[in-house]
Amino acid sequence: MDHTKLAAAPKAQTAATVTLALAMLLASLGTSIANIALPALAQAFSAPFSTVQAVVVVYLAALTVSVVIVGHLGDRYGLRPMMIVGLALFAGASQLCAVAPSLWLLVCARALQGTGAAFLMTLAMALMRQSVNEARIGRAMGLLGTVSALGTAIGPSLGGLLIPVTGWRGIFWIQPPLAVLTLILAAASLPSSTKNSKATALSTPWWSVINRGLVPNLAVNFLVAAIMMTTLVVGPFYLGLALGLSATQVGFVMAVGPVISIVVGVPAGRLVDGLGSRCVLASGLCLLTAGAFLMAFLPNMFGVAGYGLSIAVLTPGYQLFQAANNTAALAEVSKHQRGMVSGLLTLSRNAGLIAGASIMGSVFAFGVGTTVFGQASVSAIETGMRLTFVAAGGMMLAAIWIAFWHRDSST
């Protein structure tokens, strides 16, 4: 009897881990799969870049606004029930995106989809932290970091394959069946969680959690996410307009990141378990800084090869950073605060994604000299690329200062 119970526990944990990984994959895929469709949407709805950009930004805005509320709901009513609610919302909103007859209805549907994604991203992290033992926390966070980066990076690749065959609607048709499958798995595999009492849930407001030392983790999380989103927004325009690649070729080039993510993510978590989060965090931020500056110059010098090499430096840095930063942020958090802290991490990450899509997108447009990128010269696109990633490299230097020197001087 005892042996049966012991054998069943790892199987149940594996099923829950697969479910949570799929939930994170869905939310991350929703973040980036629309990016490569922006040129197609601009053509389909006869709209400028600044207008169709709302399809990306509103998803991130809805996700960002919702995450702290979602974390509170998870702590208050139980992580598992709220995960199921989020999956149902995400599936329904994805269906609405696929059938939207106008650009602004598509934008509204994307706002609903982003709200559903807030449940998936935030509660997956909290449920994973609850499910694994202390010795494997780094690996668990490394896995979620792998899946998150994979979903974010594979979106343009998948979109590049679908758009020539199905049009822009195909990128949304593929999401509802995956969401329904994940919902079924969640109902079957996620452990039941006891909800906190109202008094307990309300006794720890989010600002008191931030005061316990989370500010550096959240600030650096914001900056890193902005840089990664910049590659996804600027990349398709640079590869397509400056290098002359087709949508399918752009997708394949941008698949370099997912391949590296698969290889690096879980080992990054193991390094956190073995070496500690501080050492791995430093390594990740250094690689991110180097990758940003390489992205400013190598693609203009060596074309596709330079772009791929820059991504090959950026992506491992991001994976190392994610595993270390999430582990450090959740290390001292009590069980009834995990939903809230996970929500704050997701909030900072997605605020960074919005900054990458909007502010850094504007920096790129400033460098190019116009928002009508199809009419810009190759040299103008190259100038925009260089300016954008020099700024990104400066942001990463600021992130290193926040993570280490500023933290050390304030302790």
C-alpha cells in the first residue's frame, strides 16, 4: 500500500507539471504569435502600423492590469479553480479573435484573451512552486522559464508557417483546441488546494509584499522583458524589409530562440539549485547585455548570420535570468502569498513586454524616420535597428546596477 502511494505521487506530479507547462505555453504563445501578423493585419484592414500595433499592446495591457487581481483570487478561492476559469476564458476569447470581422473587434477580443492569459501565467508559477519540493525549485522555475521563452519565441515561427496558408485568422484558430485540451488536463491532474480564509487573504496587501525586498527583482524583470519583446516586434520588420526574407523565412530565422530555449532552460534551473540564484542571475544579465549590443551591430554587418548569433547570446541569458530571478523572488514567501507574489512578477514582466512593444517600437520608428516601414529604405531600417538595440544595451546595464550594486548599497 505504501509503495503504491509512493509510486503514484511522482506520476501525479508529472501530470501536473505537464499541465502547468502547457498553460504557460499558451499564455506566452498568445503574447507573440500576433507579432508576425502585424504586416498582414495592416494590409487586411488598411491600417497603419501604429493602429494594428494595438492588437499586441492590448493583450499585454489586459494581462498586466489583471495579474495582481488574479493572484489575489488564487490565494482567496484556490489556485486550481481559478486556473480552470482562466483556461475557459482564454479558449473562448481565442475563438472570438479568430472570427472577429473588424480590427477593433479583434482588439476587444485580444483584451479578453490577455485577461485569460493572466490566470494562466500567474497561477502556473504559484501552482508549480506549491507542487515541487525545496531541492527542485530551481529546476521547476527553469522549466517554466523554458516554456515561457519557447512560447514567446515560437509564436513568430508558427505564425510564419500559418499565415501563407490560412491568412491571419489561422494564428487564432490554432489556440482554442490547445486551451480546451489544457483545461481537461487541469481538471484531471491539478491538486485540489484549500482556499485561504478572507482574513488571511486580506491581511497581506500587495504593497507589504513589495516592501520585503521584491523591488529589485520586479524592476529587473521589467527591463529584461522589454528587451525580449523588442526582438519580437522589431525582428520581423528588420528581417523582412532590410534583409528581404519572406514571412516563412522570417519565422524560421526567429525559431533560433526556441531551439536554444529547449536546450538551456532546465539546465539553467539546475544551475540555480547548485550554485544559488545570485551567481546565475549575474551570468544571465551579462549575457543579455552582450546580446543586446551584438544585436545593434552584427545583423547590419553579417545579415541573417549576425542576427542568429545575437539571439544565440540573448536567449541563454534570458533563461538563466528567469530561473534565478523567479527562484529568488519566491524563496522567502509563505504559502498564502505565493499567488500574490507570482502576480507581481507577472505584472512586472508584462509591463516590460508592453514597454518593448510600444516604447521600444517607437524608438525603432524614430530611428527609421517613419511609421510606414514599407516605404523606408534598407539603410533607414538598419539605422532604426542599431538605435533600438544600443538603447536596449543601456537598459541592461541599468538592470545590472539595480540587481547588484544598488541592492548591495541598500542592505
